[in-house]
Amino acid sequence: MDNRQNRIFILVTAWAAILAMTLTRIVLQEIFHYHVSENLQYAIDAGIAVAGLGLAFLWKPIRPLRAFFGLFVVLAGAQWLVYTRVDRLAIYRTWLNNPSFKVYMPAEQTLNLIVTLVIIACLFILKKKRTAFFLARGDLSAPVVEPVPWLGIKSGDRWNRVGLISAGCISLGTLAFLVIAGRPSLSILIQVTPYLPAVLLSAALNAFNEEMTYKASFLSVLEDVVGRRQSLLLLAAYFGILHFYGVPYGMIGVILAAFLGWFLGKSMLETRGLFWAWFIHFWQDVLIFIFLAMGSITPGG
């Protein structure tokens, strides 16, 4: 069996696994009207990942996917443990049920951080060096490898320019959506000021957690196996479809999240680091969390 055939088997297997893990919930809920609980979703993800890992050990053509499936086994296990066991501890229930953003959001982000730390430990085992899974600042002024004319990114552009412009444009787009949807008053904007330290901390943690857990880890076990372009497409599909039940809901959410997953993943691959992906994500989260903080403000609270 030649290398071309092996590559086809690897790509088909990887795409089948990603689509199975992300579409199962949507199909069950939207077509069969069967509610998928958190426990069931983690079980589905773990089952698909374990089956894939077993197949990767038994079938030689797809053995390069062992790290990919192994990572998903660890992710599903960590999510199940943290989000269905640790978050049920009395102290966490007290924090998470508190209506104040200053309490519940940092508590939520510490749970996400536990999952991220498990993934980082797994990646150290798989990749040995933190730079191999983008846990580094990277070259902030690295040249853009592949221009994107429809985004105005030209040959010769560098990420210190592209990153700043992208952060500004994406943040302005997010702000416009939030203002149109929420129409906040000046008084509520003033009231949210004491929440800014919690907003900044939570935004910084959330951006790091998501970029490390769902993008950097993903790319680190796929880039050398399926190539840069396919690894970005797989990441875009995974991250996008996961946001079907996000905000905004449905296909619009999928398309926006898929684009963002692809673009931030591109920044990691081309700078060999996490900074620009984290930076762009951070400013989006600052705006989103400010509006969440507004929603948690109650008279006298």
C-alpha cells in the first residue's frame, strides 16, 4: 500500500471521527428530538475516540492517528471528570450558583483550566517539548505563509500587523453585534465598572483555555500527519460545528466559529506560538464578558 493510499485512509478516518463527534448531538436533538445530556455526549466522544485509537493500533495505514485519538480520549475523560464530578463539589456549587459574574465566571474558568492542564500534561507526554504544541509566544512578526486576498492579507504581510488589525476588526464586529442585540444603557455601563478585574481575568483564562485545549492541542497532533491545510480544515469543522448551540445559534454560529477556528489556527501554525490566537480571542471575550457581567447585575447586588 503506497503513501498516497495511506494518506487517503488517514484523512477519511480523521474526518469521519470529527464529524461523528460533532454531529451526533445535533442529529439526535434536531432530527430525532432526543435530548443529549452532558454525560451522554462525553460517553459518545470517548467511545468514538477509544474505537479510533483501537483501530489505529490494529490497522497499520492509520497508525499516525494514534496521538490524535489518544488526545481525544484524554479530553473526553477530563471533561467528564471535571464537568460532572468536580463541579458537583459543594464549594463549586456555591460559586457556580452565585448570580454575580464576579463569583460564577472565575469559578467556571478554574474548572476549564483544570481540563486545560490535563491536556497540557498529555501533550508533554506525546510531544516532549512545549514548543511542539505551541505553548510559547512564538514569532510575533513572522511572515504570513499563505496570503488571504479576500481578507486583505497580502504576500509579504507579517503577523505583528495582521494580528493587531484582525484583533481590532473582529472585536469591532463582536461589539456591534452585542450592542445591537443588548442595547445597553449608560447607567448599566457605569455599574459594570467594578466587575472589570473579574472580566479581564476571566477573559484571559477563557482565551488561554480554549486556544490551548481545542486548537493548539489539535493542530499539534495533526499537522505532521495530514499537513497544514487539512489540519486547519479539520480544526475549523470541529470548532465550528461545536458552536451550533452557541451564540449566535445555528448555522451562523457554525460559520463564524469555523472561520475563527481556521484563522486563529493559521496564526499558530505560522508564528509557531499561541500569542496572536490568545490576544485576538482575549479582546473578544472581554467584550462578551462585559455584557455577561451586565446581565448579572441586580438591584443592590
